[in-house]
Amino acid sequence: MPQYAQHASWKLEGGGQIMDLETAVKDGILGGGGGGGSLLPGKDATLVPAAEKPDLRNMIEELYSEVEDVPSVFICPISLEPMVDPVTLITGQTYERANILKWFSMGHLTCPTTMQELWDDAVTPNRTLRQLINAWFSQRYLQMKKRSEDVQGRATELIQTLKKAKGQARVQALKELHKIVVAHAPVNTSVVDFAGATLLSSLVGPFTSHAVGSEVIAIIVNLTLDSDTKANLMQPAKISLVVDLLNEGTIDTKINCTRLIEMLMWERSFRSEVVSSLSLLVALLRLAKDKRHPNGVAAGLRLLRDIVSHEQVRSLMVSIGAVPQLAELLSNPKWELKFIEPALQILDSLSTIPEGLLALKDCPQIIPTAVRLLMHASEACTHHALSILWAVCKLALDECASLAVEAGLAAKLLLVLQSGCNPEMKQRAAELLKLCSHNYSPTVFISKCKLTRTIQ
């Protein structure tokens, strides 16, 4: 929400100032009667017909995130948003018409600001204030459009420059275009329309420097790419550069690379071979373990979670030691939920292949960590932890079930059965509870189900 401030004066086109509403009317800034005024200030301080401008409501919506200095007198005390149809009560307080009428419809016969009782609930249109609001937003709307035109023009120039620039000149042009694209969302469409996306994708290749590649990818991930451009970016030589940047780039570059691969994975023509790279998986796992950069951890885990959905990739992830490394990360009790859920989901996916399940069984941290996360963080975490424990215990019942029960699994499973979890999870919990009870006499197993023991 923009911060609104009371101003002693408001500047208008041509260098003039409105000291207050009376001065605005006296100086003829606002024009004559009518709901919204028939003339508004134009780009060159001349007056243009209001019909050529969007209505006030649309201007406010477009400018809402652009301006932070909206005068407080323009703000409705009820909604704390700029007024479109201001009306004044007999107390002299002004409100947006719809807001104050709703206040009255709720049975209130007081002024919301002063809480003074009203002997008359009549409202009077504040045309002067409405025209002032209209003039103020119109001026800024025109300024915004002018800036947008200037920025789009500059973006077009930079695209033309990139067609022939080399070396450091190319890097500087890319840096400037990157700043423009990030700061001005409407420019993104212009870049695509002027074949900028196609040009940028052509700059990515086996001989592209890391300086150029980093900036190109930073721009591309902010654009809406068509299928042809995405297909072009999935060429092995281009993916190879992305992988190199994931291994050697700055943290921002690494995050941008994960965003690019995510964009490509949504494309219908995407093939699992694009991400079936040991170097890529190693880079993502390293990113997920980098405690210095939480945003990088989240990005790495998110992409690993998406990649592991491809069956061909799972054995590669097991081969690089993903199971013990993720288990070590999950054993940290201070790890945030946004990290825990994707990490558990990855391990759950790896449990669906024999080598992954064997790696989970042989990892000493998996069972106690999975038991701890049952009914601990979220239903999604409980689902994945329960699935992992069920698979491991079914694989090696005598070995793993006892370890799980000693870690407090039986009591946690009873909590799952008594919770509001979905029926599938409850069924899985019941099956696992039955499996775990085979190694104990009824009396001993009941003692293992005590919740106090689990908490201790």
C-alpha cells in the first residue's frame, strides 16, 4: 500500500501550484462544474479534452503501484484508498460515496471519523475535490505514459545495438536492457515484439562468455517466450552454458538459471534428456546446501523436486549421493518449512526406484528424521515422511521397523490416525502400525505407543 502524505502544495503542469482547494478553484486550475471537469492538463501544459483520458478509476488502478505521494486529502478515511466519487457529510468530512453509503446501510448514524451523531444522512457531491483528484492523477498518468514511451524507445535502441555490439559494449547494452526489463514490466512485451527474445537466445551458445550469458539469462527469465524460442534454448550447447553458469556463476545468476530451466520444463516439447546431466544435478544439490543464500536453497530444491518427477533422472540423483545429503539437511531442526517440503518430496520420489529405496534404508538419519517430521510441519510433510517410512520398513521390516518404533513412530502413527488427515494417509498409517507391531508383544508395543515417551 502506498504511503500517503499531506502536502502543503501540489505541483501541476507548467510550474503552477495548488495551495488548497479554494486556491485551485480561484486560479482556474480545476475548470468549471460537472462531475469530472471537461478539460485536463496535457503533456505540454495545454488543456486537452477529458474524453481523451481514461476515467479516474482506471487511472488510479494503473497508477496505484507507481505513486507514493498521494495527498492525504484524496484518501477515503474508510477504505484508505483514493476517492473516485467523494461526497461530504453535514459534519464536513468527506468520504467515497460507496463506502459511506455502505456505512449507513449497516445501521450507523454517525460520522465514521468524528463519531458525531448525524441528524441528517444526506451526502453532497464534492465536485471540487473530485476535479482536483482527477487533475492530479491525470498529470501523473500522462507522465507515466511519457516515461513508458521513452523506456520502450530505449529498449528498442538497445536491441538494435545488440545486433552489432561486441565485447564489453555488448555486456553494457545487456546490463542496461536488464535493468529496464526488471523495472518496467510493460517493456517486456515490446522486447518480444521486436524479436528481442529471438536475438537474446541467439547470443547463448558454446562460445558465449559468462558475462554475456549471465545478463542474457537474467533478461530472458523476465520475458514471455514463445515455443520456438524455448525450443531453441533447449539445444544441448545452450543448456551446457546454463549448467556452467549454475556451477560457476553468482548466486543471482544461479537462481536465474533455475528459473530458465523451470520455464523450459513447462514446454510441451521438453525432454528429460535436457536435465539428465550429472553436472546439472550436482550444481543444484550444491545450491540447495548453500546456507549463506536461503533464496538459492529454495530455488535449488524447487528445481530438483521438479526434475525428479522424470524417472530417468532418479538413478542419477541417487548416484551423486542425494539421499544422505538431503537427509543431513533435513536433520537440522531449524530448517524452514519451505525447504523441508520439497526435500521430503524428492526423497519420497527416490524411494520409488530400487537403488533409491536401498540408499534410504542405509542412511542412518532417514528414519529418526522422518519420524520427527510426522505431524510436525505440514500435512504435505507428513504425507511424504509417512510414505518414506512405509517403503523403508516394508523393505527391511526386522531391521528398520524396530529403529522406527524406538524413535517414536508408533505414537506418531496414532496421532495421524486421530487427526483430520485424508483417508489415504490414515490407511497408510494403519498399515505401517501393523507392520511395526510384529516385532513386539502386545504389552510391549502398547508401551511404545505412549505419546509422553515420544515427546520426551
